[in-house]
Amino acid sequence: MGAIDLALVAVAAVLVVCIVAGLWRGVRGPTAEDRLTAFVLLGTSGAALFVVLASALDVPALRDVAITVVGLATVTVVVYTRRQPR
């Protein structure tokens, strides 16, 4: 295992920890804003994890998955903020 492969595994591990923290905050709450922030964290961390895995496993299709995850997270945030009464 080369240095780059080791670095990609380390980055993937950190991203998995971020995803677990986001899941914890999403379940724990206590407010809807906390859950939305957790969802944004999950979207960005998940996309980053897919990009790292695409590089580590040499599967370019995972980059497309990352773009899709970011797009879905963005649409979700826009819909949530538009439905909130001001």
C-alpha cells in the first residue's frame, strides 16, 4: 500500500466519523434547524466520501454519485428554507 492509498484510507475514515456525527445530530435534534444542518453535513461529507472512494477504488462512476448527492442536498435545503414562514 502506497502513501497515497494510505492517505485516502485516512481521509475516508475521517469522513465516516463526520457522517456518524451528522447522523447523531440528525436523530438527536432538538430543533429542525439542527436537523437541517446535520443533513447538509451528511450531504457534503457523503459527497466527499464518494469522491475519495472514486479515487481509491478507481471507479469514476462514484464521482457522478457525489454530484447527485450534492444536488439532492442543495434542493432539499432550498425547499426547506422556502417553506419556512418568515
